[in-house]
Amino acid sequence: LLFLELLLSYDFNKNETYYNMADLIADKLLEVDPSNEYWKINKFQMLKRKGKLTDEDLNEIYSMEENTKDDMVICAVNILLDNKYKAKRKISELSQEKRKMFMDFPIYNLL
């Protein structure tokens, strides 16, 4: 939750301290479990905000979309891939509760 609050704060006021703290948390979470889809998305959205997604990152994001069964991950990866129409369509297909939750996540600010 701290990661989300820091990233939302960064999106709101562009204070690099918030970005750096969120980035540190994202890295630490990935050290604990590098296969966690949500933690990967968190790291990728950090990189996207700075325009630093590599071709290798994009390939991994594409792979995540192909291999996940999590509808919220599908929404997130389409935002990361700039598939805005598909992202909006997938978000609209979420249950009302999930849609509200997803729209409160910092990744939604990238849409």
C-alpha cells in the first residue's frame, strides 16, 4: 500500500523523492518474489513513467498478457503497451467492484 500511495503522490506533484521511494519498494518486492505479476507491473509502470521500458521489458509484458488468467493484469499490461482502446474495453468488462479498485490504482493514471 505504501508503494501505491507514493506513486499516486508522485503522479500528483511530480516530486522525485516519492518516485525514488516507490521505485526502491518495487525493487525490494521483486527481490522477494520475481514472478509476482502485480509486482512486475509495479516495476514496469515505474519505468514507463520515465520512458525507460526496453524491448526486453515490452516482450515480458506481452508474455504476461498471453499467460495470465488475471483480468486486472490484462488491463494493466494493455495500459503499459499503450493499447488504450483494449485497456478501456477490458476495464469496462471488470465487475463494478474490481473496476472501481482498478481505477484507484496509479497505473490508471497512465491511460
